[in-house]
Amino acid sequence: MELVIAIFIGLLYASGVYLLLRRSIVKLILGVFVISNATNLIIFLSGGITRSGVSFIGDEAEKATLETMTDPLPQALILTAIVIGLGIAAYILALKYKYFETTGTHDLDQLSKTDQK
Amino acid sequence: MEQLAIVLIVLIFLMGLMVPVLRPLLKNYTGRILALVPFALFGALTFLFFSLPDETARIVETGFGFLPEMQFSFRIDGLSLIFGMMVSGIGGLVLGYSSFYMAKYAGKTKFYFFLILFMGAMLGLVFADNLLALFIFWELTSITSFFLIGFDHDKDKPRQAALQALLITALGGLCLLFAVIMIGNLAGTFRLSELYSQGFHFGAHSQYQTVFLLIFVAVATKSAQFPFHFWLPGAMNAPTPISAYLHSATMVNAGIFLLLRLNPVMGGTIAWKGALILTGGITMFIGAFFSLGQKDLKRILAFTTISALGTMVMLIGMNTTASIKAALIFFIVHGLYKGGLFMVAGIIDKNTGTRDITRLSGLLKSMPVTSIAGILALLSMSGLPPMLGFIGKELIYDAKVQMPELSWLVVPLGVAANMMMVAISILVFYEIFIPRKNKPAIALLHKEKELPGNFLAGPVILALIGLGLGMAPGWLNNILSNAMFYVQSQAVDVHLTLWHGFNQVLLLSIFTVAMGTVIFILRRPVGKLVGIIIPWTDQYHLPEKFNNLISNYLSFAGKHTNRIQHGYHRYYLITFFMATLLLIVYQLLSAGGEWFHPSESSPVRMHVVLVLIISAMAVLFAVFSKSRLSAIVSMGVLGYGVAVLYMFYGAVDLAITQFLAETIIMVIFVMVIFYLPDFAVLSSKKSRIRDAIIALSVGAMMTMIVLKARFINLEEPISQFFAEKSYLEGHGRNIVNVILVDFRALDTLGEITVLALAAAGVFTLLRFNPIKKKSEK
Amino acid sequence: MRNIVLERIVSLFLYVMVGFALFLLFRGHNRPGGGFIGGIIAAAGFLLYGIVFGSEKVLEKIRVNPRYIMGSGLLIALLAALIPMTLGKPPLTGVWTSLAGIALGTPLLFDIGVFVLVVGMIVSIFTNIMDVLKWNS
């Protein structure tokens, strides 16, 4: 399964990088989203997916062992990453709107010309 | 008492930092009130001055420092006392003086802020016991003097002069840093007190030449020695109080101080003697020579300062008991008369509106107090009795005559330089103070009586001290012996007297004055000669050459920066990806080992694979889609697919968050994208193929990394700790949540701050429109 | 065109979602949930409400400027970080008391801060976007 997910991640990265290299700023933003999802997956995979079972401590037990559950640390990291991704996405979108409003173009190559007057 | 002195130095720093707060409170009294602290320090130092026994140094540890090797410890010995008293005493007078001088300037807060910080830095420099601390203070004086010289930052000339001074002194600072580190490594300590007590001297060491060269550059740049002397006249663009302070007893003397400090550690070698005597001699001569051709009073003073600095460097280079003594005395002499003369020049400038000596005249009648202070200082400068300057000059001649091998060179050079000093003194005296028939007396803006006392006090006090010390030089014996002990590392008894008896040195003095008078009488032909030589040297006009060098460097750098920083976003990315690819793939392939182990991996589940395939197709669709909306929807499919994957492997919290966040992003995306144009194919086919190759390589690299990472475990996972403590100490059964709000709450705190900033950023981007605002006005 | 049925359902749904979000927030320490999830769900409720009624109605509904909500969330979290310091412990150490058998502590306060901030952030972002880009008509 790891192999499949690893290939999937590679595919996501390939698509993301391809999108990043476009001149259109909308595609660039899509690329950022794809890559952030892929990166989250890498972190998730690094905790190991062989163990399954939710990462909670049972009602009677006092402690849990890693044998019976998914590693909780990557989950905590990804959880904040997702919410931050949400904030950053909103920010990029606002930035893009402003960029388009100011320059009237969505071609990134125009950007290099506008800042040297 | 020594603790008090150190506390006062620290207080000066604090006071400097507090100036922005204090100045609105103190208003026009700022200068006068703030002057009290340096005066208090001067008082404390005077007390130490009289109570410090011979051959003792007091070390004060502050226990504060950046590193174990870099503690701010202070040493109080004869040398640091002499310099410290000049810095604090003249500093106090300058502050009082500025109160009136700067009254009409804008930016007084800035002026006091940097002047006081400069004073603090200079005091730290002379009292530092640690070479690294000394370096830090040294750099601080460079930086603060940059702001002081460039005080009139809205004018072109001061800015250029300030930049020049900064670049040159910073070059020296860099050299000093290297030298200090090398000395520290050779000696095993950065403490001056330990260096002195060990009797460490590395003159024979193989690295001595390098260290000496570095120290020499540091000194030559700071103390304006030839060929770095040219920044000093430029620095005259600063307001006069700054020139009076920087160029009498402080900034430019830091190099002299450094030489004296390091003399026991590395002085007296052949390189030391040769380099310092030669440079000092040249500097001394050209400084005096160029001063003859100047018309601006401040520029005259600047060139005589260069000459005086050269004299001191030369004396230290000679490295005999007599010469060190002469250098120390001459430092005091020079600080007293040059500080006074600069302040006199400032008073005259303020009160007549010019500093041109050809336009000034007859001031003795109209401004008697200022003139007498000025004349006393001029007497000291030309080395006439009964001023301290006379003793200084006698000692210098004495040292030169006694110099065994080199007296044939240094005596004529010294006498020539002094003759010109005498001539320039008489010239200044004659032109500006004496009432003359054929030159109308210049009109004053105020009567002298109307000028405030603290404005005139500076030069008067300095002139009187010069006179007093000339009459009773015995006051200095004690402290000089102490200073000599630490400079020469041997006990020396010092007995200063005004009258040395009739001897060879006195004859030389008489000859000097006589020849100086002759030069003065022949000033027209001499002026012509200088007038011929100056244009000739102007071909090698160093300030301009230096500026050209800097601007060429900048344009060179600019050209190459434009090539690298071309502004095309995707070429940056391509560069980045290619470099990463090469480095990481090389590393991965050379690491060897396993990539994939079927038995260790979890079983393949067909329904998960199905989800992944759907997500992958969605992404590919997004990549090639021409419609914005369908691209966004397929991004949503990818997000949900990933969420399903989380869910499947037991990360419930993650799955919920991913579903919700993805939904909200989609909604916001649609809201914004609606206002943007359709996709257009902007790149050529060729570049698309190139990009596809790069993208696929990066993807392959990431797959390799992910696979390889499973076989590399650098640290034991800490998750077991969380699993055990979560309920017992965190009182929670949801381990993920306990990690977020308890174990790693600091991370979360940082992250929610980022969220708040992102929202604030969105608000500003959307609401704030600077262009619109401008056009509305 | 107004759709009465949709408006009724959505305004009811807002309360359901906010209630559910609070439920998730408070049980988040033991079961799936927590400040982030709860915050996003509550904000999603407001987003839905905003899509149907317009962003001005959302601001009317919550009465407070969402930026202040965001700021107070940050302050609550900071407070939770500082409380242990008054007891001489390092900042962010969990301090617990028990009230009627339920453990209450600064981590819960911290989670509430996260919840409030996330709600404020998302509401602030989408109301601004809707307002400036004229999605309210």
C-alpha cells in the first residue's frame, strides 16, 4: 500500500510542479494547493499506516500503545497544517484579486515588468 | 569609585537611548542637563586620577557578556583615565555647547541620541578590558559617527562624506576583528589584563606580520593616516559640535589609543617601527602642508588634525620612553586646543555667518572672549610657552632628537611640519583676530555679550586648562607614570616642567618659530606654491577615486544582480527544482540500500486504491482543464479523496478537518475566481514539454524520498510518550487533541497567530487601496 | 429571488451547526473534535447563512466585528498560556481543577481560544470577500 501511496504522492507533486511553472497565476495557486495536500500526505505516511485503529485511549484504559493505533503526532501536525492552509489559501486568493485589480493581468511574466518602472 | 565610574558609563548609554523620551521633557535644556552625566563621570575619573597609585590597574567585572570569552569587563589604568577624562570632559562641554549651536536645527533628538551613544561607545572603547568588547565599541563609534557626520542627511555632500567615513572605518573595523581574534587565539585570552600580566609578546611569531598588518589598517583608517586620510576633511560637513568632538579627543584618536594599548603585546618590532614612523611622518607632513592652502577655518583645522594624528602615530612607532611620553602629552594637548579651536570656529560661524578666513577679520575687538580663547589655543597649537602645547612640542623634539638611527629623518620632518603649524597659527591669528586697516571688520549677528555663557564656556575652559597645565604640568606626572607603565610595561618616573633649560631642543624650538614666522611673511609665494601643488595632487584626488571605486562596484554588482534576479518567477522555480533534483537524487542513489519491502508494507486495499485513482484523475483533469470552475471542482475531489484516505487509516479528526476546510476553500475560491479572467494558454508548446519533464522528475524524486524515508530512522519516535501520558497527565482520551492544546500548545499558539495574521492580511489587501486614496486627494 | 423555505432551513441550520460545533469543542478532549474542527463547523454554518442572506446579515447576526472575535480568541489562548505562570510554572503548562467530577483545565481554555479565533478568522475572511467582491446582491 505504501508503494501505491508513494506513487500517488509523486503524481501529486508532478502535477503541482507543472502547475507552478505555468504563467497563469490561477494555475500557480492550484499548484500550491496540490503540493500542500501532497506534503500533508507525506507527513501522514511517515507516521506509518501499517497500524490501524483510531488514536484514542479506550474508556477503561489509562494509556494506549502505538501497536493498536495510528501515530497521533503526524495527525496533530497535519491538522494545524490544514487549517493554516485554509488561512493561507484565503490570503493568496485575496492577494491574487488585488494583483489582478492593480495590474489587470494574470500573466506572471507581466509581473517582472511592472515592478521596474 | 571605580564602580561609580562604570555605572556612569552605563548611564550614558541608557541616557542616549532615552533621548527620544527625555528631549520633549527637557526641551531647550536637553544639552545642558544631559551634560551633567559626563561631567559627573569626569569628576569620578578625576578622583581616580589623583588616587590611583603608580603601577596599578583597577579591573571592574560587570558579569555581563555575550560569551564566556566576551565579558564586558572594564579596566581603569593611567591610559584609559587620560583618554576617558578627555572623552567625558570634552563631551560634557560639547553637549553644553550644542544646546545653543543646535537650537535652530531640526532633528535635535537624533543629534543628541547619536552624540551621546557615540560618547558611550567611545568610553566603552577606552575602558574595555576585553579585546572583543573593545572591537564592539570600536564598531559602535564607526556607526554612530556615520549618523553624526551625515547629520544633514537631506544634503548630498554630508551623505557622501558620511558614507565614505563609514566605508573606510568599517574596513578598518573588519581588520580589527580579524586581528583581535588572531591575538586571542595566539595568546589564549582576550583579556588585556591577562595579556599584560603574562608579559605576552608575539613579535617573533610567524603570524605577527599578518596581525600587525590588520591592526595597522584598522589604525590608519580610524585615525586618518595616509593614504586613508581623505575621509577626515569630508567629515567637516557635519555641524561644528560634532567636528569638535569627533576630531579633537575621540573618534580619530581611537586608533592612537589602540596602538598604545597593544604596544606591550606587539609593539617595538622592526615592522612596527618602520610602518608607523613612515606613515606617521608622511601624514604629519602632508596634513600640515595642505592646511596652508585652505580658506575654510574648519578645513584648516581638519588638516592640522591629520598632521597631529600623524605626529602621534610616528611617536608611538618610535617606541622609546621619551616618545611614548610625548605621544601621551601631545594627545592631551591636541584634544584641548583642537576642541577649543573647533568650538571657536563654530561660534564665529554662528555669529558672522562665514568660516572663510579671508572674509573674517578684527574679531579681537568685537568678540574679545572668544578671540582670547582662540588665541590661547593657537599658542598651544604652535607650541609656544606658557601653554601645555609648548611642553608637548619640547617633548616631541626631545624624543626625535634622541631617536638613535632615525633622527636624521624624523627631526627635519617634524621641524618642517611644526614650522607650518606655526605659520598657519599666525596666519589664522592675523587674518581673523587682528583688526586691520585694509580689511573691514566683519559684521556680527549678535554682540558677544548676548551669546549664552554655556556657548562660550567650552573653548574658554579648554584654553584655561591648557594654560593651567602648561604652568603646572606636575599635575600630570602621576597619571603619566601609570599610563607609561602599561604602555611600556616598565616603570618610568615622569617629571614634567615648563622650563627645560637652555639646550638643543629649545634651540630647535626657537628655530621652528622663527622659520614659521618667515613662512607666514612669505605666505603669498608659499600660498602660490601650495596652489600649484594642490591641482597636481587633485589628479590623484582620493575622495573622488574612492567614490568612483564604490560606484563602479555598485554598477558591476547591479549588472550581475539583474542577470540572476531577472524577475521571471518560473525560471527561479526551475533553477530551484533542478538544483534540488540533482543534489537529492545523487544523495538517494549513492545511499544504496532497500527501496521497498513487500513483507513490511501493509496490504493493498482495492477500495483505497480506487479512491486514489479517482483523485489522481481529478488532479490530472485540473492540470489540463481550460475551465476555471471544473479545475476547482476537481481540486475539491482531490481534497475529499485525501480526506477519505485519512479516514480509512484511523485519523478521524483529520478527515473531518480536511472535509470542512476543503469545502470552505472551494467556496472562497469560487467567490474570487468569478472575478478573474478565463485560463489562457500562455506558454509555448516547447516550454510546456520542458516543464512536464521537470515536473515528472520532481514527482519521481518525491516518490523515491517517500519510499526511502521508511528505512531511515534517525530518532526514536516520541509518540509513545504522548500515548502514555495523554490521559494520565493531559486528562484527555483524544491524543491528537491533547497534543494540540497541551503537549505542543506553543506550536498551536504560533499557528493560530498565523491564522489571525492571514485574516488581517486578507482584510488589508481587500480594503486598503493606496492608489485610490492618493487620487482622491 | 427569495426562497422562503431555503431561508427558514438555513437559519435553523445555523443554530444546529453552531450547537454541534460547541458540542464537538467540549468533547474534543476525549472524542473526535476540538477547537479547530468546532471552529470550522461553526464558521461553515455562518458561511452557509452568508451565502443565502448576504454577508451583512451575518454581521448583524453575530453583532460583533469578526476581527474582534479573532483578537479575543488569541487573547483567550494567551491567557491560558499565562495562567500557569502566575502559579510559578512554565507558560502553557496544563493546570487542572476538578468541578463535579469533570476535569477542567487551561488546555480547555486554550481550545476555546482556538475555537473563537478560527470562527472569527473564517467569518472575517468570507465577509470581507463577499463585501468587496459584491456577492451580496
